[in-house]
Amino acid sequence: MLFKILFVDDTKMFQSIYKNKLLAEGFQVKTADNGIEAIKCLSEETPDLILLDLNMPVMDGFKVLSSVKTNPALSSIPIIVFSARGEYDQVDKALNLGADDFLVKTTTTPNEVVKKVKKILNIGEPS
């Protein structure tokens, strides 16, 4: 089964790095530059997981997270918040809104992101 990831980030460099890494690991990847694009993508196709930046123009990640988790048709999609900022209040707010995990961009490698995605999707190395 091919798992679909929606990667939402306003930084093209991050989009490129993580899209290529996830594609190399066998995932289908769709990218969105901001929250409005993410919501549009979600209306067209339901991903298996969302990697979501918080600080974006137009609509921030908190609003996307909230709108996904309060929509019965989308609320079961796991969301990993992937932000440059990892202050306690940001992490706490994201988890309270329903994020499944929170990764800090500056301290997380692409391999660690893939590992976390596989863990949340329950795929990967058998234990």
C-alpha cells in the first residue's frame, strides 16, 4: 500500500528536502505552501498523514490543525507538527488541538522524520 503524506510548509527548501526523502522511502507526497492550500488539498484528497508547519502566512498551522481535528471526515488523520519553534506553549497548544506528535525542525533529521512517520502509520521494521 502506498501511503500519502501532505507536507505543509511555506519554505520551499524544507518542502524539497522532505518531499525527496519521503518519496525515496516509498511515500506519495503532496505539498502545500500555507494553510489555505492545505485545506484545499484536503478537500481534493485525504492523506494518510499530515506533516504540518505552524508559522505560515495566510493561515497558520494551528488553524489548519484545529479545522482538521474538528472535521469528522478528517479528524482521524494523524498530524505531526513540524515547526522551527519548539517552545513549551507551542508544543502544548498543538498537542491539545489534537496533534499526534511535535518535531522541531532544527533538531530533527530527515531520517528521524521518516522514522516517526512510519511509527505513527504503524509501518516499517517488524519488531
